[in-house]
Amino acid sequence: MPGLLIEIWLTSADGHLDGVHVWADEEDHGALLAGDLAAALATDPRIVDPTVRGWSVDAAPPAITPVRLPPT
């Protein structure tokens, strides 16, 4: 997906899925939401009550405690 920098999938103990996605910019994120993939996911009966929330980057905390993800 153009502009997708990081994708982290999360699974709860009761089997619910969630994810964190980091995009290069709002335009790439918006293009995904307006595209065919989002439309297909919205009609998938296995996906119940999907939500999308946008967050901005707070540069101060990472400057103090940098995050280092393990190599894949």
C-alpha cells in the first residue's frame, strides 16, 4: 500500500484483532480509506464494527525514549 510505513497487528486473549498503521502522510491514508480495499473490508461479514481513528505524532516522547523495533 503506497505510503504505509509500519503495520502492527494485535490480538487480544479473546480473539479480537486490532492494528496500528503508520502512514507517510494523510493523503496516502485518505487514499486507502477511499479505495476499493476499504470498501471490500467494510462489506466483509467477518469484520464487525470496524473503526478508524487518526492520531498525530508527538515528537517529544520519542526524543526521550526512542523505540527500536526488532528486525523482521
